[in-house]
Amino acid sequence: MAQPMIQTTGPSYNMPSGQGRIVPQLSTNAYIIDQKILAIRDTFAVKDRSGNLLAYVKQQLLSFGPKFWYEDTNGQKLGEIHGKVLTIRPTYEIYDAQGQMVAQVKKKIVSFLGEKWWMENSSGQEIAKMKGNIWEHDYNIQDMSGQPIAQIHKKWVSVRDSYCIEILNTSIDPYMIISYAISLDHTEKKEKH
């Protein structure tokens, strides 16, 4: 069974090489997620800080519930996100390239101070929580002790949706953090319409 967490001791700002990562192409500490403007389906480009394209995230047009897949620049599938339909709260399952679930992202039904999301590993153990300011589109991902893991910021002055993701701690794989952001984006758009 795939291990969704990489063990580290304390915060680490230098990402290890792609070895041991769910998606080896995602091994830096900063990402830009740009949504394509003229696309039939939701399509996101995942880039590093320098703007180099690392992968795409595309939404399946016809499916029972939202379904996204990651692919590299050559079209090879890297993983998937499946939104569950028959649930009380928004729930997304994150799968690796072999089809094994590595995590779930869930949204709290009621939260008085902004949205509150959390992530569970494949065993159902909570491994991270997200808190954010809905008005400023700033979200922080923390481990269960409150230590920062990543920061997600949505750019306001943009023709398309664009997110900056900064990894502050390597305790959770960047693939899972990016999936967190995609899940949040999809739910936020769905709830607006």
C-alpha cells in the first residue's frame, strides 16, 4: 500500500529529489496552478516558480461526480481526484498512478470563521487541516499539531483562476497539497452557482 506521508523531523524548506514522491515531477517547494481560459473542461496547468510546466490536471467531462486526473507533459497519467456524490459534506478521494487511494479531503459542514477542510490518510487518520480567509482567498494547511505545511493564495487580479502554493514543510507530499487546492477550487465554484 502506498504511504501518503513522508516522514521528516521538523520543518524542511528544501524539498528532496523526486525519489519517494507520489508524483516525482512535483518535488519543488513552490507551485503556480493556472486554469486554462478557453477549455471545454476545467484544465489546470501545474508549474514551478519559474513557470516551467510540470503537469496538467483535467476534469473528466462525463462522470458520476467530479473526477480529475493528473498527466505529465507527455500525456502519461500521474494520479486522480474523485469527488464523492452521495455524501453529506464535500469529499474528494486522491489516488496515485496505480489507482490506490492515498488520502481524502473533506469539508466541514458548518464553520463560523471561514471554511475549514481536513485531510485523512488512506487509513482514515486525520493528517492535516486547512483554515482560510474566504474573502482574501488565503488558505493555510497545518498538521494536526498546528504546524504549517503549506500556504495557498488565489490571485485576485487575473483573467483566469491562478493559485500560488508554497510548501513550508515536507511532511505531506506536494501532490496531495495540490489536490487539496483543486478540491477546494471545485467546491467553491460549485457552491457559487
